[in-house]
Amino acid sequence: MNNQEISLRRDSAISKGVGMQTQIYVERASGSEVWDVEGNRYIDFAAGIAVVNTGHCHPKIMAAVSKQSEAFTHTCHQVLPYENYIRLAERLNDKVPGNFDKKTVFVTTGAEAVENAIKIARAATGRPAVVAFGGGFHGRTFMGMSLTGKVAPYKKNFGSMMPDVYHVPFPIELHGTSTADALDGIAKLFKSDLDPERVAAIILEPVQGEGGFYPAPADLMRGLRALCDEHGILLIADEIQTGFARTGNLFAMEGYDVASDLTTMAKGLAGGLPLAAVTGKAEIMDSAQPGGLGGTYGGNPLGIAAAHAVLDVIEEEDLCNRANELGSRLKQRLNEIRSRVPEMVDVRGPGFMIAAEFNTADGKAPNPEFTNAVRAEALKRGLVLLTCGVYGNVIRFLAPITIPDEIFSEALDILEASIDAVKGA
Ligand code: PMP
């Protein structure tokens, strides 16, 4: 079967609601490389959307999963618990930023972590409302999509959103919105629409992911912390895309001088197995009734075993420093390209969570056509890239942090040739 034949079958078998970035059907993957059913090889700068930060099929992670699968694969932790679940919680309680006692709950997906963070915040505060940011992404469940700050495609045709969710502008200097504007937006909201005493939580991504790889400025984070402290609101850091060495720290919040009360994580946590978690202040985490949190697969043994190995690999292979090293090489190369490609209006991001934004050549309007053409050209040449951004005019670079130098150089050459090809077309 070739890619095209499988694609045709997909069209008649799979809901159109599941979007597609490529028509490449994977046969195997290793490190930063993927091979499709036709034997074509690709360099993977998507990493399953920031999931395999530790590379595809890292031998240590595979060995941990295989060892666990020989022992047992599922008992449901609420029924017959297992020690490595507790130990992983202890490791996360220790590593998640915040100088206070912490507790953790494991779930299965990022959206589920967000759902649970909001449930916990509501239970802890006895308040219903949540404030989120325009352009933010928090998942596709009802609360997840309600919190997400983009209508199409995430909320379109899906009816009423959850009540008591409010959006304020996210500061993006490039688009003319400052931190002061964002904080002013919240002040106005609290004046005109929403009593701050009804607010359970403010949620944000330390670096907006799907929304376009915009880092939250340090003064925004400080301002939000102060506002939360003033009104008894909880601050939730959604680290689902930023976590696990991607930003040059294990968690992006390590780069700020204030801590969140609750942290959501998923993706990179278990290197490709479905595992997610909420970690936060112990007394807040304890506010739900026994049985109010959890799920059949939450903290599945295979995911837990993989996550232990992921944390070990990040430490042993010094992946936080490696992320910074790779990110600065990528930024340097992008900035060189930018000096002769006026469409590339910005190169940004911490660690190895880098993006390039593209506008029309006069710099005035978002240019999703150019962006998408670069993505398609790179794919033809064997490099898988992802776009993002509210206007679809950002390329985000999410290669595994374990990528070897030679493959990284090869990928940068493909990237440059692809941009040149589109520019010359
Ligand atoms: N929050 C953030 C910041 C994300 O990037 C994502 C996934 N892109 C989610 C939540 C939802 O995670 P999942 O797809 O695992 O439900």
C-alpha cells in the first residue's frame, strides 16, 4: 500500500473533523527520523507536536516500557495501585517550580489535565469563573475549547461554550499589544463584567503554542501573580507544550521569578505514551472529594514507566542545555535567512521552542500562503515542519532535543533551500 492508496481509504473511514498536516503514513521512526510506507525518509521537526522531545523510540524509554509491559499493563490505579505512580508524583512534586509542598494527579491527555486543573481550582476556591487569553490553546474538550482563544476551527459548530469563561488580550509586541494593554484588559473586565471575587483561576501558557509561539513577558507573569494574590485567584501554568526541556528548562516557569499554583503537563512527559498530570500546591490539590478526580487510564503503568525514563534521559543527556544550544543555532540560521527574506518578520522563542513568523513582503499583513508554501516545500525535500498561529503565518520548530548535529545541519540546509525556493517562485 502506498501513501495515496491509504489516503483514499482514510477519506472514507475517518471523520473529516480530524485535521491532517501531511499524507505521509509512517512505518517506523527512530531518534529524529521517520520512514513512511514507501520507504521515504524524513527528518521530523514536529516530534508528534512536542511529544518526543527525547526522540522517537529512545532505547532507554523503550526498555522501560517493555519491562513494564512484561510485568503488567493495567490494573487502574484507583483499584490496585502501583509504586512507580507514587514515585513519579514525588519526582514531579519535587521538580515542578514553586517553593511549597505539592501533590499530583495523573490523567491521560493534555485536555484532561486542563479540565482537572479547573475542577481543582473551582473546588479549592468555591468560585466558578476562569480567565484565559486570546490565542491560547487548552484542548478540545468542552472546558478546553471554551478556554481556547480561537474560534475556527476549535469552537466552530460546537454550540454553547462553558459559562463563566472570559478572554483577555495576550501581549504580543509585534502585533501592537503590550503587557500594560493585557493587564488593562483584565482590569476593565473586572470593572465591567466580572467580579474578581468570582474568579477561580487565570490560566495561560508560558509560551503560547498553537497560538503562535509567543512567550509570555516576565512582567505579565509578575502582574498576573500580583493580581491573583490580591484577589485570591489561582494561577495555572499550562506547560503541556512548553514542558520537559523544550524551553531550555524542565519547565518554562523556571524562567520566571514567580510560580503558578497549579501546573498542567502532558506531551513530553511520557515520550509518546499517553500520560498527563496536574501538579500543584498540596492543600489546593486536596480540595476535591475522593473519587472526584481520576479515570480508568489515568496514570497507566506503561505511561508512568516511560515518564520515569524520560526524566532520567533529560538529566543524563543534559537535554536542557542541549535545547539552548540547538535553539541558538537555529535562531542564528533563521536570522541569516531573514536578512534577505523580508517576509520573515520575526524569529523568537526560548530554548528549542523557536518560531519564525511570515508576513507579506511589505511586512504589513500575515502571510499564511508563504508560510504554508515553505512547509510544503520542506516536506517535499524530506523535512517535516509544523505551522501555527492565529493567522497560520508561523512556522514552529519542534525537533527532538536529542537530534544529532549532522541531522540537524542537514535539516537546516533543507529549511534554507525551501525558503529560497518559495521566495524565488
Ligand atoms: N494545552 C496546550 C498548551 C497544548 O499545546 C495542547 C495540545 N496541543 C493541549 C493543551 C491539549 O492537549 P491534548 O491534545 O493532549 O489533549
